Amino acid sequence: MAQARLAADIGGTFTDIAIETENGLSTCKVLTTPEAPEEGVFNGIQRAFEDTGLTPGDFGLVIHGTTLATNAIIEHKGARTAMIVTAGFRDAIEIAYENRFEQYDIYMDKPPPLVPRALRFEVTERMDAQGRVLIPLDEGSLGLIVENLKREAVESVAIGLMHSYVESRHERLVADHLSSALPNLSVTLSSEVSPEIREFDRWSTAVANAYVQPLMSSYLGRLNEKLVEMGFDCPLCLMTSGGGLAAIETAQRFPIRLVESGPAGGAILAARLASECSLDRVLSFDMGGTTAKICLIDDGEPQQSRTFEVARQYRFMKGSGIPLRIPVIEMVEIGAG
């Protein structure tokens, strides 16, 4: 018998479990457990086992989708995060594009930065746009930064240096120094998360990744350990915001790629159903207990984008949220309440 596949999707209200075997598809729905999201997954799996008679050894793959990373950013419940930048660019993450998304609103609220100014530290160094060293990295100044990180009880740090998308040597040197001095510190490099030109988008993505990394890494670790304890001996893959799959090690390192992973799975399903019905232009509507998602499907494929905003201050107002430079399935999402 071909090995079965199991999928688990955590939503704001319900956690859904789907099991695919050669005999068809079986699903069940349980309440999400916000205080420990993995518990809802295991409750659903146990119920699914009771319904199907299957055991962990029958499965060849587990796929997981979740909006936990998104919720952590929206609710500002991530880690205490710091940022290290090239000297002179401490405020670039807050200056952003130097524009106003609501031109005539004198009471306009900009999205609060995930890293307050007091936790943004400068290091002397500079690369040019070709990756040549203009100013060598002052490694001696990193000792003071380490002391500040200890004093402020920082849990995670994002490193964003100028032109690191071309040459990441300085970022890696800073990361090595921090990891040696603070082995329990989560470290995110902008050159790894989003190795693209334009420092604000790259740094914004790196900061968001650092902000959710401790939470998501811990959660995914607990989830994987429990699956192993239950007897699962198969890969655990995570649905990404772009509709692809990531191994658990990659997901723990770059959890920002999991933003909107659950809704992305719904859009992919809608595209598959549209294809089976020979429909190439479709509007998909995914009604959840907490949010509703809409996606346009053109030529049988959901629309894709390289940019995404999360935690918008003004509904539908572009520029009022935190920009992320990651592959995403383009959707409009609104609160169902």
C-alpha cells in the first residue's frame, strides 16, 4: 500500500487535519489551542487516527501550514529584538521610503518599528555596491554591543549592513562574534533572508525574521519532537507563503517565509480545483473563523508577488504596514469579525 500523507493547518479559530490515502481523503476539524498550538494539531491527529484506523508508521510525509508568524507580528508578541547596522544608518528602518502613505491625514499613524531605537546599534564598516571594502569592519567595537545586548536581555538580533547582498563577509563576521559570545542568541543575517538591493526592504524583512524566530523555532522543535514521540518516521515540511515547501530546518532558520503559509495552501487548492473544472480565471474565497482570504487565479495559477505587507495600520492602505521582501501568493485578507 502506498504511504499516506498528513496535512495540518492551524488557523486562528480551528485546526484542520487532512489525510490522503490511496482510498481518498479524510478530514477533521478541532479547535485551535492558542496557548500551545501544537496541542490542537495532536488532538486533530488523534481524532483522525480514530476515524481512519491509521497509525504513524503508515505515513510518508507530514505537511504543516500555520499563520503563527503572522499573528506574532500583528500582535507584537515576538522576541525582544535588536538590530546591528552600518554606522550612519541606525534610523533607516524607521525612515523607510521617506513618504507618507496617507498624504493629507495629519494624524497618520506609521507602523511602530519591531526594534525600538534604543536597541538599534551601529558598527563601523562599509562595502561599496561592487562588494569592495571601503571601511574595514571594526571588530573591536563588537564587545560593547555584546554587553548592551546582555544588559537589555535581547533574545534575537538582525544584522543588516550596507551592500551585504553583494558581499556578506562583514555580516558573517559580526554573526560569528555574537554567536561565540552569546550562544543562546538567535541571529538573522539580511544577506541570507533577503539578499536583494535596497536596504530598507532587506532590513525590514531581516528584522521581522529575527522578531519571530525564537517563537517559531521553539514551536516547530516541539512539534517535530512530539511527532517523533508518536512514532512518525517521515519528513515534516512547512508550507511557505509562496506556495512551496520548506524542510523544518529551513523553516526554523527563516520563519518569515511562513507568513501566510496557511492561506497560501487554500489558494493552491482553489487553483487545482479550477484546473480540474477547466476554469482559467477564478476568484477564490477562503472563509475562516478569524479571517477571510481572496485570491485571483489567472490562467490556472494564483497570482504571485515578491513583496508583502503585514500588520497594516490602515485597512487596504499600501505603505501602512511592515514590508517583507519574500515570495508570496498575492491575496487580500480581512478580519471576519
